[in-house]
Amino acid sequence: MTKNIEHCVIFPALLSKPLHVAFDEPLTSSDSGSILLKSVDESMCLTANLLAGVSDSRQSGKVHHSHLDLMRQRVFGIASGYADANDVARLGDDPLHKLLLARDPVAGASLASQPTISRFENGLRVADHYRLGKSLAETVIDWHRSRLRRQKVKRITIDLDPTDDATHGAQQKSLFNGHYGYWCYLPLLGFLTFNNEPDQYLFAAILRPGTAKASEGAIPLLRRTIARLRASFPKARIRVRLDGGFSGPGILEFLEEENVEYIVGIAKNAVLQRRVKRLMGTARRLSREKGTTVALFRDTLYAARSWRNIKRRIICKAEVTRLEGRKPKNNPRFVVTNLRSTPKTIYKIYRMRGDSENRIKELKVDLEMDRTSCTSFWANQFRVTLTAAAYVLFQALRSRLAKGSLAGKQVGTLRLMLFKIAGRVERSARRVVIHLAQNHPWRREWTVASRAWGAVKT
């Protein structure tokens, strides 16, 4: 292969001798560690399952890149740090990214171009997006059933959480939201927690218009998820945790009809504040005496007008917060539940749903889920699904690294430690060899991760 020395610079006075720098090493990649992604995807059958049932209406004689290759190119690219479709122009001949699509790293065809990727993102039908979302959830649940086959799953917790996705163009259904103060989408994200595991596993990512109510689309999502969970884990109890935006009567009635445990935040009102007034007074006195934040708990039966006079158990938190340099502040909070535990225990369980904010941060900061810059709403939904799939791969990868120095690492850190490794690809008639940088600072961690996902020691 002819070496390209077009990009060459010289630092004439930086060292004792002139320093020459040239981009002229062929068959090298800065993402050589990301071969792990292919191992995780093959184990989960994630990308293959996502496209099951999605038809390809293109003329077969003109097709150079299958839908599966296009899907994998985007999912693996997002996981490797290339969130935008425009990034594919830089990776078309990268030997490692060719290997991720099972192509010959030397003679294999180049990856799909940006126009091809754009046509793919905009070419699916509305029904296809429904199937993609359904397949994502089913694949996640099936994989966890396999992962936990030797354990007794006693409880599965479903958390739904809306988030904002600021927009800066003329995207369809991007609307001004008065609460956030800008034009945006409001994606709905769903997470699963098995028993008392610390991680919340993403299973759904639904893009919604910028003025959507928090509960919009929640009941259909919960209905099909609960049914799938019961089929896969028939002996597990199902618990649903939701914040105050979901507390309408329809959601509560649905959860009771489904016979699941639930803890749902509700907004404070005059009636509830009167019921917690005496407890709040006690909290203020204790906070004043101790000089610290104090929280007390009680429960009460309450029937909102919209609940058709159905009395439900309300957990009341009377909290007085003290922050240095600020006046003490009353912070009453309320949740409605059908659990029978103590008020303090129930509120502790409810607060644990806040960890989903860390998952959302990874999706936005490390994987750029908010790169929804297509004009079409459904193309943007597809981008959200692709990002969700990339995150599912990371969470699966992380699930086998619960011990050692990789335990609990964020997506951005895992990418730096495991994927961003300089390497050279060598191909012969018998094998393909990836020569990784000998001085990579986390080569031991990479070896541990690779063996956890099917590699064997030579």
C-alpha cells in the first residue's frame, strides 16, 4: 500500500533535532479496542433483532450496503464517539470499523457514505419505528433473562423518566416549552432494575413533541413491558416508580388494574399541606435544635377529586433543609403508593429512582442522544433509537465488569479505556491480527473485558 505523506508537518525548534510528524501509517485505527462492541452485539443479537420485521424496499440490484450493515455502522459509530451521520465520511476506510461490519480490513468495501446513511435514517416507515422500539425492549428483557437464569429474580422495578432535548432548527414537532424556556423535544426513557442491583438498564427511548405531557405514551409502554416481563419472569413482582408528572388518575387506575406495586410522586396541594402541618412544625423545631437538615415521615389516606373518591395511601415527607449561608427552607414532598412498608422506607425506595438522572447524563453527554438535527421527526426518533442501542451495548458490557477497576465506570471513561486504542490491522490468508499499542495504560483492563466477552488466552 502506498503511504500517504500529504499531511506532514515539521517542528524545527521543539527538540534538539527537527521533529517530523506525518499521517502515513496504513491500516491503523484509533478505535482498535472497539472490537469488543462486536462481541457484545453478537452475544445479545441486538442489531439483528432490531431489524427483524423491518422491510427493505430498495431495489436489490442497486443495494451495496444492507440495512443490517447500516444499522451496525451507526450504532458502533455512536458507541465509539461519532454521534453525527456526517462523521461517517472520516471513517469510510478505517480498517477496524470495517472489521466491525465483518468486512476485510484491507480489500473490503468502504463503509456507507453520509448520503446513504441519511437516506437510511429517513427511509423507514412509522410502523418500522414501532417495531424497532418493541424489539429493543424485548431484546433487553430476553438478554437479562439469560444473564439472570441462575439467580432468583424476586422483583423488577420499572422507572419512566421524561427529559428535555433542546432543538435549534426547524425540526418537525419541535415546540416551545414554557417550563424549560426553549424549543425542544421531550423524550420518554424507560429503565429496568432487577432485584437490588445498582444499575438501571435502558429498555425504551421514545421521542415526543416539545409540549407533550409527562405521561404521554406511558400507559401503552407500561402495558406491553409488564406483559413481556411477566412472560419472561413469571415469579417476579413488578414495581413501577414514577415522578409527579405521571400522577393522573388514568395511570393510577391502570397500575391497580395490572396488580403491580407502585410509588408515584404527586404535587403538593392545600389539603396535603394541612395534613403535614404539625409534622412540619416538629421538623422545624428539630432542625433548629440540631442545626442540620431534618426529614420526618408519616402516611395518610387521601382522595383527590379526579380519583373518583378512591382513597389511596399518601406518604408525606416533612423536611426542613439547611444550607450554609441560606435560611432554612420547608420542603414537603408527597407520594402515592400501594406498598405496606413504613413511610420512611417507602420514600427511600422512591428516592432511588433519582439514579436514572445519571443514566440520562450518560446518554446526553457521552453518547449525544440529543443530536436530533434531522428535519423529519421520525428520522430523529430513529437517531434516538440508535443511541439507545449503543447505550444498551455499553450497559451489557459493563454488567460483566462488576468487579475490579472497571466496575461502575461511566460510558465516556469506558470508551477511553477500552476503545480508544491506537492499533494496526494485519491480515493474512489464515487470520486477522490487531496490533494494539504496547504502552496503552489500560491494556490489562482491556484484556479482562475481552475475556469476559468470549476471548481466550493464547
